[in-house]
Amino acid sequence: MEADKSINLPTSNAKVDVESATADCGNAYQNVDVYLHASMLILIRQLSNLARNSENIISQIFDDSTKIERKWRKLTQRLQKIKQCADDLLNIDPKSIGNRNSSD
């Protein structure tokens, strides 16, 4: 006496289970698709913000470097004037200074 090892499932129930599983897979796929789309939008916004912030930083650096360049030019001009004054002082004949004071 051998036992029957086959399982008898009603075909109507099996069909409903397959349709239900297919619908669940479709819903899961749709949920993943929505999640991925939302994630992409978030990443795009973050990239846009990063680009905007980088542009602002570069602009600020450029502005700062322009200000530094102007200040450097002014400082260089002042140093040239100081050097010229020092050269003028070095070129003064000490005897001519003494002669001015001795004109009593």
C-alpha cells in the first residue's frame, strides 16, 4: 500500500494565488520605481545646490582676490614712495645740511 504523494490543489485557488502574487510583485515594482524616482529627484536637487554653493564660493574667492590685488597694488605704490624718499635722503650731501644751519 503505497500512499498517494501528490497534492491536489483546486485550480481556481491556484489561479487566484498567482494573480495575487503577480499583483503584489507589480505593486512592489511600482513602489521601488517611485522610491528610485524620488531618490533621483533628491540627488538632482542636492547636485543643483552644490553647484550653486560652489559658484557662490568661487565668486567670493574671485571678489576677495580682486580686493587683495587692489590692496597689494596700493601697498606696492606706497612702498615705492617710501623707497624713493629713502633714496632721496641717502642722496643728500651731509655738508649741505650743515651749511644751511651755519648761515647765522
